[in-house]
Amino acid sequence: MQRWEYKAMRVEYDYSDTKGWVETGKDEKIVGWDAILNAQGQEGWELVGFSPQLTKLKGEDHTHHVVDVFRLVFKRPLPEA
């Protein structure tokens, strides 16, 4: 029977210097969706789910939501024992 390992990752929009989507929690930033997904794929990880996280912003006359963070879930097969 195939067994799997999973990992979750946070990807957020960087409003400062990079002005793009970055993988957080690493010393070196990986910028851009293609680069983030390809880096995981090269390590054998397959994207199996993602979830947007909303941020509420209050304006002068209204409140609106933006998505500036995603949670990604990956899986890859465990080596057979």
C-alpha cells in the first residue's frame, strides 16, 4: 500500500521590495507562483490543496477583503520500507 508524507506551506504577497508572491519561512525567498511550485515539484512534492486567507481592510466608507496569503498543501510518496 502506498504511503504519503505531507507538508503545508505559507505563500504571501510581499508588498515591499519584491512586489510578488513569495514562499515564507525560508532564508532565501522564492518569488512567483511558477518558481514556488516548480521548486516543490523538483523535490517530488505534488500540490493537493490550497486555501486563501482573507485580510479585512477598512476604508473610509467601506470594508473590503483581499487575499494576500495562501496555505498550500503538498504530498509525495514515502519510500517503501
